[in-house]
Amino acid sequence: MPLVVDHVAVARLYGEPLFAMPQDLYIPPDALEVFLEAFEGPLDFLLYLIRKQNFNILDIPMLSVTKQYLVYVDQIRKRNLELAAEYLLMAAMLIEIKSRMLLPPKKVADGEEAEDPRAELVRRLLEYEQIKLGAARLNAIPQFGRDFLQAAVFIEQSLQPRFPEVSVVDLREAWASILQRARLVQHHKISREELSVREHMSMVLKRLQGRRFVGFEELFDPGSSMGVLVVTFIALLELAKETLVEITQAEAFAPIYVRLAYTAT
């Protein structure tokens, strides 16, 4: 294992970056962990190797880049295979590209250039680099709570009470609430009304005179008090009991009619 891989820490020992593997120091199995925080994934690491050595991204020297990449992958594979899975996938892609470059190019039509096996990798690297640069520019913008805080000064003497504005709707609702409460506490005066059943019996008979049939509802005055309506109904029942009137109905739920009882002369 090399002492330094591209001047990037290869491990962390109790939280501290480690650039060389110690030869005469006992390290507990769980104390040495692969240091991956420097890269966000295989594309990030591959782009780092290319830019650090000033390689032309459109003409990547696959042999040199693949060797350096495999050294790094071999280190992380020994410690954590799960973390190294996506790095291993990129390593397989690099080996495939290198193998295709060793083969003779496929025949193409006249006037057309053979497809470069590195074209797809170059496209992905350029897209990733654009996204990474854009993210860096966004991160450089000052952010509230991270780079600066909002100043706030509380001066009690300068504060003036601000009363809420009252609209016409608010006044109307307040007035309706007062009226509603007033109805609940208003006084009721109860008076005694003397009513005669016999007197109302005579009144019903007068209404029926000279008419063949009178609707049941016509015998009651809706404008009268509840007591008058009750006494009128009792008077009608008494008349029916004494067979002075007849209450008829043509069929169920049909209108009810009242007439004077028929008497043979």
C-alpha cells in the first residue's frame, strides 16, 4: 500500500486523517475506517484524478487513470464492500473502455469517424462537472442562518400601541350578539285569559250555517292566540260528540271538511 494516494487521506484514525499506514503501531480492527468524505462518488473521484493531473477530459489517458483509480478502490474494498460497490462498478466500466480501445475500431461508412469508447464517460464527466460547479456557486451565496443572522433590537419605549381597525361587519356582528343575549334574559309577562268552550261552539255553528262544507283549517284563525286555537278545537270536538256537526274525509290524507249534521224535517 502506498504511503500517500494523490495527497488525499486514505483513512481516519480516531477522527484524525491518516496519510500513511503505520507499520509498528497496533490498530484495533474498528479504529481504522476508509476516508470517503473527500469524494461524493466515483465520478467525483475520477474527475479529481483528471483535473489534478491536467489531463484533457476529451482525450483521457485510460491506462494511467485506471491504475490510479484501481489503487484507491482496492483500499476501500478491503474495509467496506458496501461502500465500495459503486466504485467497483465504475472500475469495471473503466476496464471495459480500456479493453475496447485495444481492439481494432469497428468499420463505419465512408466519411464517418469511428465512435470513441470514451465518449459516454466523457459526457457523464462533463455533465457532473457542470452540476458540481453550479452547486458550488449556489453554496457560495451567503445564506441566512449559516453566514449571517438578522439583527433585531427591541426598544420598549419606542413601541406605540396599535389598535386593530373595526369594520362595519364587526359592529354588526357585535350588535347581533348583544340582541341574542338580550332575548335570553328578557322578562315574560303571563296573563290569564278566560275562554268559554260553549261560546266557541256557538261561533263554529255560525260559521257553518248556510255552507255545505267548510274546510277544517278555515275554522281556525292563525292570528289568534294559542289558547283560542285550543278552545276552538275542543269546541269542535264537543260539537262532533253531540252530533251537531259531521267531520268527513273522502280518502286517506285527503282534505278534512266539516258541515252541520243533517237533520230530517
